[in-house]
Amino acid sequence: MTTDKKSYYLTTPLYYVNGKPHIGHAYTTVVADTLARYHRLKGEDVFFLTGTDEHGQKVEGEARSRGVKTQELVDEMALEFKDVWQKLGITFDRFIRTTESAHIDTVQKLIRKIYDNGYIYPGDYQGWYCTPCETYWTEEQMDEGKVCPDCKRPTAMLSEKSYFFKLSAFAEPLLRLIEKNPNFVRPATRLNEIVSFIKMGLNDLSISRSSFEWGIPVPFDEDYIIYVWFDALINYISGVDYLNEGDVFKKYWPADVHLIGKDIIKFHAVIWPAMLMAAGLEPPKQIYAHGWWTTAGGKMSKSRGNVIDPMNVVDEYGVDIFRYFILREIPFGLDGSFTKEALILRTNADLANDLGNLLHRSGAMLKKYSASRLTRTISSHPDDRELIKRAVNLPGKVDEKMADLQFSLALKEIWEVIGLANKYIDTMAPWKLFKSGQHDRLDEVMYNIFELLRIVCIMISPFIPGTAEELWSRIGNSDSLAKQTFANAGEWGKLPYSATVSVKDPLFPRIEV
Ligand SMILES: [Zn+2]
């Protein structure tokens, strides 16, 4: 288990199983998958955790309304999430479920530790409770109508004995943590939000429930179960075997990044690190919050009935078109609009025209000029210098953007090089070289194009892996794509002597509207 490789541990949130996987889930998970594949390409020892959050009143209620056992419902929903991830080509290393015994034991271990350290105490809780959100709200957080600030449904005054987590003790430690690590929360707007939230003062948090049964018992008082958020967050350490605190935990914890949607930032950037500090554990290195996809009717939500089902998009257009669109369309961290029009525009421009056409036209020329065979020549022609330099520098450029999870900008760098290659063909006009019998120069030009495509192919592989595999098989490589590394991606001249390019249908046919 222990290797010298740098480790990289990343997570998605655990998805709550009271509804089907939607575009928000798919977005976080595709982003995480791309990041995982990217760090594997860099030769790191990656651990990618995702899974399902299966406890709480909402799940219990959903099962009751469907007339099935709660365990049956969560089993079925966990399978549904796994199915969707398989179709999206998600390469998680572990799919964790909060109803697993290892997770339950871990939660109890951590809660016990926080309790023993004096940060959990019994008290009386009175407050305005939103049942769908399983959240208490203070009067200050709500408007006149006493409706839930999140879901806008009415709250009800509840009073119960409860166990509290002493969150108030962690305001100062959290601010110190952020001061020491200004990238603890990304993007910066979210960091500012969190800092002002902490500075307003933190209230202790009720972490037990007694009004329903579907949850993990409080280890020192079995009349209570643990608040679903407290339970779910702990997956990030139960997924790397905090239970045994062995090699796996030592290798991967603290996590490099928790990827989340911006709506759950307080749980991740305030409550979770405070829980860890209370247990004497290190907080994660980074929380990165992304924006929301909106559609014509505003924010997508089940209640508004404007949810885009990612599987329909994948069935209609294919998985890589979906992946490329959501990764390229908006800067990571901001909100974006998901429309079919935008997806078609993006696909036709970038995938069909720029990349697809580059491969197709150069493949057709090579077929005509040299029976699809390349001749390996390392050019020192002054007209090739810029092209080669840009191709060789591409991995470094992509890496700069990926260091801050700027997927969109990383793809933009790759597509600039693709655009340069298309211009290079126009300028070099291989058809003229062929006509005038300049065969050595023609060989150089053609080799340059395909060698550039080799580098492009490796660099797109974390983003659109299926396309990269197909491209790789067409440009005549003798090695497999899986064997390629980031370190030698940019070495010029790796395409073998007399590689044979196969000319087939376009990679991406234009989508007609
Ligand atoms: Zn609510």
C-alpha cells in the first residue's frame, strides 16, 4: 500500500438518495473524475471517493410514501447512482454508502472522540425546524413568514432534548486556519462569504434527533440518532479507513480537495473542519465550491420541474459531448446556463470543426499522398518552430490551469493549439507541396500535424476519455494511451517511424439543428 508516489485524495459530496441523480450531481462527479484522471496521468496515487448519503427523515419518509422498506429504497437508489456513473465513465476508487457498517462504526468512533474531548454536551433545543431540509433556523435567519430560507416551506417550532456540538469554540481556530491557508476555500468569493459568516459568531449545533429512527445511534445515548449531516460528512474519513487508522488513512488524509456545490459550503468549510479539530484530526486541504446550472426557467430544481436529466443528454449526444460541454462552457466556480442550443453550438464549433476536422482533413491528405503512412522526421524548419514550441509547452500550460481546477481554461489552452494546427495546414498547404513534388517537406509537415495531435490526445484524455482513446487508435501509435504519462507527453517526436493513420468517419459529425 505504501509507495513513494505523491498521493491525491479527492471527493464528491455523498449524494442524498431521496431523488434521482440530476445534472448537479453529474457535474460534480464529472469534474471529480476529470481531476482524478488528470492526477493519475501525472503519475500520482489517486484516491477518488464518491457515494450515497442514505440516512435521515426525508429518506425514511420517502420509503414510507412508496410503501417499501427503507433499506430497500436506499439499496435501489445507490444502484441507480452507480449506473449513471458507469454511463458517464466515472472512475471512482470507492463508492461509500452511509448505511455500511464500516461507516457506522467510524461515525460512532469519531462522535465518541469529540464527546470525550468535551465538545459534545446535552441540552434543550428549541427552534424553528424545516422538516424537508432537516435544519433548525434561528429567527434572524428567517423572514417574517417563518419560512425556511433554503426551500421556502413553512417551519414549525420544535422543542427536544438534544446533544450539541460546541461549534462556537471553533470560530477562532477556523479563522486562523483560513489565514494560514488562503486557498482553504475556493473560489475567493466563497472564502469571503465563509469568513464573514464565522465573524458573525458561530452557534452550537444540535447534532442528535429522536423523532425518527433511520440513522446512526449516538454511541453514548441510544435513545438518539445522529443528525444526518454530522453522519454524512464523516464519510470523508471513513472512506479512507479512519476506523483502523492504518496505512490507508495515513497515506490519504488530509484530503487534497472536497468538491462541492456552493449550497453546502457551510457544512464543509465550517462544521466539518471544526468536527475534525474537535477530534484532534487535520482538516482537509481545500474545499472547492462550484456554481449551479440554470436553464431557461432559472435554477433547476425538482419543485420547479425544469430539471435536465443528464442521462437523456448522454443518450442523445454521447457521453463525451456532455462531458466536454459542462467542463468547457463555464469557468469552474461560476453559475452557467445549460441549454441544448449552447451544447450544439459548442459541439459543432470545438469538437466537429476544430478537432474533428483537423484529424479528418489531415488523415484524408495523408491517405492521398502516402497511403496513410507517416515518415518520422524531426523538423528544424523555421516555419515549424512556433507550432512545435506551442505543442511541446501545452502540458505545462494545462497544468497551470489545472492547479486551480480551471477546467474550462485548460481546455481553452488545448483548443488554441488545435486552432494553430488548423492554421498551419492552411499556411503550409500540403496539397501544393505534393503537386510541386516537395516530398521531404511534405513528410515534415504531415508528421508535425500528427505529432501535435498525439500531444493533444494525451492532454484531452482526462476530459473526454472515450474520444482520446479513439483518436489515439487512429493516429498510429504503437503504445497504448493508458501507458502515456504527463511527464513525457510533451516530448517531441514520439510517434513511431512510419506510423499508419487510419481514416474513418468523422470523430464528431456536425449536429444539425
Ligand atoms: Zn427547508
